[in-house]
Amino acid sequence: MIAENVTAPWDVDSTMSKKVPGTTATALIGPSQLSATAGGITFFTAAQLDAFATVPFQAGFATVASDNSTVLRIGLLRFADAAAAQRASDVLAGVAGSGAAPIPAGVTTASGARMVRRTTSGSGATATTDVTLVAPRDGQLAVVGVQVRVADDKAALTLAGKALDKQYADAAGYRPTPVVSLAGTVSGPSVPMDNDGIMSRTLASTRTADSLGAKLGLSPGFGLGDGWRTFKASVVESPGKTEDVLRMRDYGFDLIGNTDNSQVYRLGDATKARAFLDEAVVPPKVSDIALPGVDNAVGRCAKVSSTRYRCAVIHGRYLAVVSAPTLTQAQQAASASLSIMRSVK
């Protein structure tokens, strides 16, 4: 998935750990999603977005985080081929009024990098400067945008260059997934519906098949929202506090499987799975509810809201989490999850 190859903002600067109100990390299928009026992650000016529509990208992903005074936006856009990605860079750089200019020496090592935007708004203490750098690579376009609360682009360029270098490197590992045309045809390599058996450990989805799912080439039994992702993709999709991300890394998270009925996490080892159960999911002796027939060290439940119960079970390095509106339903789902995990070799 393309999110796997998008650089996390906190991997560029550890202070970039806060969510930005009104925006969220998102999968992209068209330029309109990058519009500020649509609540998008805004790399470009309105005029650039209009021009960008002449060189449509096939897919993309963008994420954003801040440190309260600086906003860092990072994205990767996929085009039909390398020539199209280069044309997109040319189009963006050619829009009048965007402030496009040569990048000062020493800012970035990314091949073909350009500063396609440098704009300032406001004045004095309320002034903000926006800088956007792009670099085409293998049919993709790495995009980085920085907004700083000063009318000076030096700090913005330094951070943007560092981020572009990392995103340019991360883009090298991207492997394209299928493209869905407006006619509904699917082209490109198939998407593996499992990764190292993580999905085989989840409860089956109850989502019903639909025409969009069929067009996307989803396997029978899978709905939109079901599937696996790596820890990297997960945290890029949902930026949070840096300390939370580092904590998850300490547990050794690497794969996550998801259906509408359960989530299964693969951690570093059995000891870390047990620690995560005890410390984060359902801490022992904190209003925990026993799971019938299961030792408390292996699984337990808790009431998480007035209308929701959550249960978690572990087997080896795997941990499954289920939830339901009644305790009985949650307990039954947890018992089934444990049985499934134990049966998978």
C-alpha cells in the first residue's frame, strides 16, 4: 500500500507529533482532496490545483502533523508513468504567483527536486510562510509542504529539505497496486489479501459484498475496511503523539489484521504481547471481567462505554481485540478468536 511508503512526520522531526485540527491523513484519488476548502492537506495554491487537474494522478497518500507552531505535510502521488510525474512537476512549477523558485544549494539531495510554492500571508506575529518541494521518482511524485509562523522561509526550507530527502528515499520501495478506471476495470498487479497469515487469525468479516468492492478486486469475504497493514502504515494513517508511537515500537508491533469483527496485532514476542494486554488493552484488576474458561493471563474483558464491551486474548506473539454491544457477544467473539489463533500453524 502506498501509505507504507509515506514518511512519518515524526521520523523527520520528533517534535512533529501533534494532530492538525481540521485535517487528517488520507488516501488520495484526485486533486480536489488537496483543497483547503475541502479540509484537505494543502500543499499547493488554488491555481496550482486547477492546473494539476490536467495531469491526473492515479492514487496517493498524504499525512500531516505539527509542533503547534510548524505544520509538516508529506505525501506520495502515483502517476501513470515517469513522464507523467515529471509533467506534474513542470505544471506545478509553471503556475504564476506560486512563488516557484530554484532551491538553494544544500537544502535537499533529492534528484529533480523543485520548490513549486513559496507564499506568505498575514503580517507581523500572524504571518505564515508556506513552502512546498516536489521530486519525481519512478512514476511517483514525492511532495512535502511546510508552514511556519514567520515571514521567513529559511526554517521552512530546512525542514522541507530534510523531509523530502526521506520521502524521496522511501518512495523507492513502492510497488504499485491495482488501478480502477472510471469504467470499473481493474489493471495492475493483484493485492495480496494476507501477509504472513495475519488475516487468517481474524474473525471473518460480516461486511456484505458491494459493487465497489468488486470493482476494486476484493476477494470474497472481504469488504472495504478489511485487510492487513504494517505498523508503519497504521501510524502514518493515524498520527498521534510521538511518545505513543515510540511506545508501540517498544512492543515490537509489525503487522495488524482488521475486519469489522476483530483486530489482530503481531508483537515482538509473547512477553511483549502479554505486557501490551496488561498495560494498554485490559489492565488486570482495573474493572476487568473474566473470560469464561480462559486464564486471566491469556484473556479478559472490560466495559468500555455504556453500550460497549471489549475483550482481548493472546496466543504467542499475537493479540486479538474484539468488541460488542453486550458482554456475552464480546466474550463469545473473544473465545472464537482465541480458538482461531491457536489453530493457525
